[in-house]
Amino acid sequence: MYYVKAIGGGNNIKQENMPMTQEQITANLQTISTNTKTVNMNAEENRAPIAPDLDTNSSIYANTSVSQDSRYYYNQLGENSKIIYDAIVNNIDKLKNGNERINIDADLSALWNNGNGEEELNYVYGDAVNAVNLDKSELFYIDFSKMSLNVFKTSSFFSTKFEFYIDVDKSRYSNYYADGFENSTQVAIAISQVESVKKQVGEACKGNDYAKIKTVHDWLIEYMEYNGDSSHKASIYGAFLERKGVCESYARSLKYILDDLGIENILATGTATNSSGNTEDHMWNYVKLEGNWYAVDATWDDPVILGGGTISNEVKHRYFLKGSKEFFKNHTERMTISESNKIFALPKLSSNNY
């Protein structure tokens, strides 16, 4: 559970703890908004052939191009959420230590004191954390649900001052590392290992953008397998070092490498329905190529084959660079990370496959 906490200090102090409700979207992709719907991105997907047509006329889309600074979701945040987002990503060295305080170098007291400040600050913080999680796959060692946004209030007869900062939720945790990490040495080694794998794959990518995207996609499918038996199952660490993971691991890994190659892409969340009619929460990628956007679902391109064996190129690329007419037959995108949080506009896919 996330918390936005008000803490007293100084003279004539008022102290109060204000727990805020939140529910997870995934092990690594979290939200702190109130009254949210629980979404399990790590559910066991059943990869299957394309299903019958589904309705696709229920989306809003971004009208602007995605910048190549890997901050697609950041660019849609409000001013206050951007302040919190910047505070997080500008303090990565502190994050690596797992328990350092992150100061918010901005005055959010007007938001806090507007009569509904507790709830609004909760949403502002939640939007920022959601955007960081979607934009920054490299922060695989952080679990934002172990953090809290704190409001330190100092009151006197003459003035009231506020200080805002992010810190470990010390009532329950000693650090804000993701499960599987315990200290900064482990994190430093993991980062080095992940970057080494990324470099090797990047060096193997030759030719135009299409060839590079295909190389990364095919490497992921050959290199890792769908497996949820790990605390790292939803991260790039699970994919690169353990060579296994769930849909989030596939999608984040593809994004992480394509970002480094300068190819525009984003993570997309939603649901996918297999040929048996079972619908699960899911994550995939949208990739921009030659001016158009296409969907890539590396997870479903890596099916589980009973009894072993290999997959054909046709199966391996069944969900590779697909347009909306085909992809949305069994995928439905989601514009929000939770029902009560910000609506993020998505790029509109090309109607046809690449």
C-alpha cells in the first residue's frame, strides 16, 4: 500500500498519519490511486491463434509524435506530476542505495491546502509513479509500493511551512528495493549485467530500423521462455539474467533495447483474449516504423509448445508489427493504468500490418 503522510515538526505541531488506499497493477507496475480496480499483469497468459473480430471503436489517441527521449508518458503528465517524476529520475544514484530520501524541490503546498489536497496529491503522485514505471524499464530494482510521499508540516504562530519528499515506508520496510535485491552491491552488479546483455544485443542489430526491431524481437523469443517462477518475472533482469519471465518482462526488455537503439516505442497495457475465450491482463509494445505505429507482442510470439520442439517463422511473427485490423481481433488496449487515474493517450496504430 502506498501512503501520503503528513508529519508534524517544530512549534504548535499537528501530527497526523493519513493512509491512502491503492492496488497493484503488477508486481512492478503500481498505482496509488483510490478506489482502483485490481489488475494482475502477471496472470498466466494462454498464447493462441488469432480470435474472431472484436470491437475496436473505443479509443482516444495521441495526436503528437512520441519523442525519442523515452518519456512518452511523462510528456502527458500535469505540472505537479512532472515535478515528482523528475525528482525520481534525477536521483537514480540515490535510488540505487535503496533507502535514501528523495526531496521534492518544489512547493506543493497550494495543492495540499486547496481543500481536497490529500486526495489530489495522492493522484498527482500516483500518476507520476505510473509514468516512471512505464517509461523507465531500467529501474527494475525499485518497488515503488515500498515508498511513500511525505508531507512535513512545521507550524508556528506566524507561519506554516511544508516540505515534501519521497522515502521508504519505514513502518513496513527497510528499503524500497524490488524483491530479490537486498543491497546496493547486488544492484550495481545487476545493472552491469543487464547493460552488458543490452550492449551485446545492440551490437548484433544491423541494417535499417525494421531489421533492428526484428533482431531484438527474435532474440528475445530464442533467448528466454515464458515462466512465472521468479521474483524477477516481470523485469528486464528476469529476462536477461534468468532468461525467463511473463508478458511484462518480454515487453520491458524489447523497450529497453529499442530505446537504446533510438527507435520510438512504448509499453501498452490492456487485455488479450485467446481462442478459448479466456481474457487476461496483458502488456505489449507499440513501435514506430517509417512514420506509422505497429503493435508487437513478443510474449504471444513465444508460445509454449507441449512436448518441446521449435516454432516456425510464421508462428514466431504472428504478432510482429501488426496493424489495428488484425491486432485488435484479440487485444484490447487500456487508456488508464487504473480506473480513477489519469487517462493516457496512445498512438493510433496503422490499420494494416507492416
